[in-house]
Amino acid sequence: MSATGGTPGVRSAIEELAPPASTDFASRAEYGREARRRTPRSSHAGWAPSPDRPDPVAMLEEQATTRVPELVPIRHARMLVSPFTFYRGAALLMASDLAGTPVSGITTQICGDAHLSNFGVFGTPERKMIFNINDFDETLPGPWEWDVKRLAASFEVASRYRGFSAEDGREITLTVVRGYRERMLQAAASRVLDAWYDQLDTARFMEQIEAERQAKRLTEKQVKAADANLAKARTRDSTRALAKLVEVVDGKMRIAADPPLIVPVEHLVLSGQTRQQQEEWAQRLLTSYQSTLERGHHPMQEFSYVHMARKVVGVGSVGTRAWIILLRGRDDGDPLLLQAKQAEASVLERYLSPSEFDHHGERVVRGQRLMQAASDIFLGWERVVGVDGVERDFYIRQLHDWKGSADVEAMVPSGAKVYARFCGETLARAHSRSGDRVAIAAYLGHTDRFDRAIAEFAVAYADQNERDYAAFADAVASGRLEAAASV
């Protein structure tokens, strides 16, 4: 991993480690202890903006220039809902702020947007359901601490949004960092393949939930709710999505319009292209992207194109081009829905090394395959020239495959604490596969010094997020930014 490019202060702090495959475990551990001496764990505590901190509203305005103009007000409306939704859309702002914080110099593949809503369950190719990170739009090699700080701060922001006490919020952020540290220590001490194969499937998930009930940290009602949510996620597949998103028109399946959130391709003004030209564009995308799939003989070869529509997704991603593509296998009862999502440069690239991959769809897919325990078999990438003549990068994946995520609106302190530990442990698993788990574990150590430092950082950064949210809300109120009435 190169440490060239990006912000000079960060580049000088990030030193390249020996390859993670090194068999000299003792020297890797010593590197981590030496990093601790260079950058004490306590140095991560707190946060204060620099005098020359960029205007957060101006940064969001700049980010909007590459997005679909009519969708940008929807993004602003979703960010305006609460400080927590604002935080979800403010990955660029936090990347800028993290660039000025201390780093250990130990580099790994990072998610880049590791907030609590970017974790959840999904199905593996072996038809197991696992809990893992599920969004990699910003992934890039970088300081592992940045992911930990963004994740911990997201729990503090969410705790305030839910009205938890300051004491509960601190306990939750301490729990997420403790989960990360203890899982990393366990990975460092594990046999090599045990560390690489480690994952949290739903059987282990429910075992841990039941253990929390027996320890009286969760109620029977909460355990049943968790089990029900997993069962519900298992129903979220292409067949369920078909019933929700697809209608039959003149005997043919079509993605139903729900403007402005879902707009069938024939309803868009696309430089005067005919329906046939639009379909040819989609078919070229689907045919050429197959060369990036991991399997030579792939089920994708047995599906044919039916229809496509533009879909608004997420919070931070709103305004980037995202298509849902309906495919047909044996017959109409054998559907598949894919998502082709535009990939731009990671927000981290302004402050770290540019990606080694020229194709940003490939950057996303490679990072996801490295960090996840198992990935979607339909995950791939393609670069295509749009109907407007502009070349853009996309990555492609299944739209629904047993996906489920935490409901922030329903969180209570006890449940949030358990979920925080799951997220912290899951992030540690991802970092231990893509970086040097031995060095990171040696840096973290067996005390809670790092945990406490990050908890202090989370409180201070949540304060900053509230100030940025207020400035953003003022910009909307003044007319500087436009927010849609409906989201």
C-alpha cells in the first residue's frame, strides 16, 4: 500500500508495514508497540476544528456538482431529517477532519464510511446469512483508526438522536471500541486461517443474543424481535422485490414507476434515445461486466434483460446514478433484480493515496471482496458511456439477497450496546483480513486506554456534527441549498 499522494501530513504519518503475510510475528507485534510509542493511544482523544477548516456547506455544494441535478434536493431533504441522517451523508466532511488527527501509521483496507447503518445481514453464496459491513463506496487503503472513529461517533450521534442519556451514550461508544479491540486481540492470537475465515453468521449471532438475555442485558422480548428481524430479512430476495417493485403491463414485466424515487428508463429524457437504444446500452453493460465476476461459468449467463429504472438509494449516495435492472431466467417466475450503482472517487482520496485502481467500480469491488467474509456472486464492475456521452464507472450487485439492517428509530440503550459490540467486532474482522492484525492488536493493547480516548473523540465529534447540521439547516432555510419537500 503506497503512502504517496493525498495530504502531506497524513502521508508522512502513514508508514508502510511489511506485508501481512509475513511470518515474523514477533517483529510485527514490535512494530505495533513502537507505533504506540510514536502515537500514544491517548492522543486520539477529543476533537477541535482547525482554524482553516473548510466550510461544510461549501464542501457539500462541491460534491453535488457531479450528481444528477434534480436528485440533489432529495439528498439534502434526507440529510435534513436529523443530525444522524446528516452524519450519514457527511462522509466527505469527516474525511477532511480525520486527515488532521493522529494516526498510528498502520495501514489497512478501510471502509471509509463505517457508520452503524452500513452494517447488516445478507446472504452468502453458500446460502448462509451473516452479519457484516454492507457499503464500500468509499473504501481505500488508509488508517484503521479512521473507521473506528467514524463508527464510534455514529453511535454517539445516534444515541443523542434517540434521546439516550450521556452516560448511556458513553457506555455504547466504549462498547463498540472494546468490541473492536478485543476481537482484534483474539484475531492476532488465532491460527492464521481461523483469523481469515472468522465471521458472524446468524447462528452465532443468536447465540450471543441469547447469552445477553441470560446475563439480563436483553429481555425476552428483544431476543424474539431480533429473531423475527432475521426471519424477515430472509424473505428479502428477488421474488419479494419483484412483488414490491414490478408490475405487469400488456403481459410483460415492468419496473413500476414511483417518481422521483423510481423512474423507468423510458420516462427519462435521455438525449432523444429510443427505447431500443436504451435497452442496447443496458445489455452491453450486463454482457461486458460478466468478465469481472469471480466465476467463469456463472448463472448470469442464463438471465436475459427485461427492463430498467433509475432508483434513488441511501442518503450519502443520493444523486449518483443508480439503476435497478430486471432480468428473467427460465420464465417470469424466475426473476433477478440487479443494481448498477455509479462509483466515483472515494472521499478519502483527497487526503490519502489515490486508488491503485483506475476504475472506481473495481476499487469498490476489490475492497469489498477483501474486507467481507463472503461477497455477492453477482458483484462486478463496468465502465460505460452514458446516453449523455459521459463515461462513468459502475459496480453491479444483487438488489436484494436476504438483506436486513438495524432500525435506528426503534433502538433502546440495551439493544444499542449489544449492536455496538457486534459492529465493533465485525469491523475488526474486516481489518484483520486486510491489514496487519498482529501490529494493530499490539498497538491497542489489553487496557481500555484506546477505548476511552475514542469515546472522548466521539463526544467531541458529535458536537461538531451538530454544528455542521445547524449550518446546513440554515443554508436550506436561506435558500442557499434546495431541499425537496418529499424524500
